Amino acid sequence: LGPDFFLFVGVLRYYKGLEFLVAAAPQVTTPIVIVGDGPQGEDLRKEVQRLGLSHVHFLGALPDADKHALFSLCRAVVFPSHLRSEAFGITLLEGARAAKPLISCEIGTGTTWVNRHDETGLVVPPADAVALAQAMNTLAADDALCARLGQGALARWLLHFTPTVVGTAYRQLYDELLSANG
């Protein structure tokens, strides 16, 4: 695949917005790699084939080691979830940990907490293939922007999402709850 591709990782479900990623793909020349499988997999593959999108690659479900390798190699992580059924988006954290810029939709869930527009990545309106393609093309054309946003994503991950930070916050919460019921 080389080092210049957009990466989606997740279960291929209705709320992941993959139909908008596929609709954006004809406007994007950079390869798009989709890792995972699920209820929408067959329909998405058929649509990609119908559109003749040879730069969209479905890799299916992969072991964690392979996914981590893809995160380290990709240009950016694209996470087009468009419905509030997407509560958080672990994929965004995995991309941030790998110092990759993130592309996500503003759906008012935990994805907003992870990806901050122009700090850790680009945030676009939900269910908008044109805006998604524009964000992808922006990152495809600007190495400096990718580097800056990737470093911003890593800095945010280190500040808020490392196992130590999260574990300490949970411990503090449990301690507070136990002392209140004391």
C-alpha cells in the first residue's frame, strides 16, 4: 500500500458513514484502505466495484498487530461516522497514538472530545461526501499540515488518553464514590 493512504478501521455498520466515504472516493486519488467487516461489507464492496474505484481496498478483519502496522504507515485516519450511535470511536484514539491526523464528523459524541478541528485533525459535517473528500484532499496535498495535526493528535492522546491517565481518573472516581458512601 505504501505510506500514502487513508485508513478506516472498524465494524462495517450503518452508523459508520462508510457509504459517504465510498461516495467521496471518486473525488480522491489517494488510496483508501478499509479494515474490518460487518453487515454493510458486501454492499460496500459491490458499490466500490460498480463505481470502478480501484484505489479503495477492503482488507477484511485483521489481527491487532496488522492494524497497528497500518496505523503507523497511513497518511491519516478517516472516521466518517455520521450518527450519534457512534458513541466514541476507539479508532480515533489508535490514530492519535500513532501521531496521525484524524478526519471525523461533528456528531456531538465522544468523537468530538478526541478529534479537535485544526488541532488534531479535520472535522466535517456528518453525511457530507463532498466535505469528506475536501478534507481528505486537503491532507493529501499538505505534508506539513499532516505532520502538525498528527503531532497535535499525539499530544492530546498523551494528555488525556494514555492507560495511566485513564486509569488514574477511574481510580479517583471510584475513591470519590466510595468515600461519599462511606
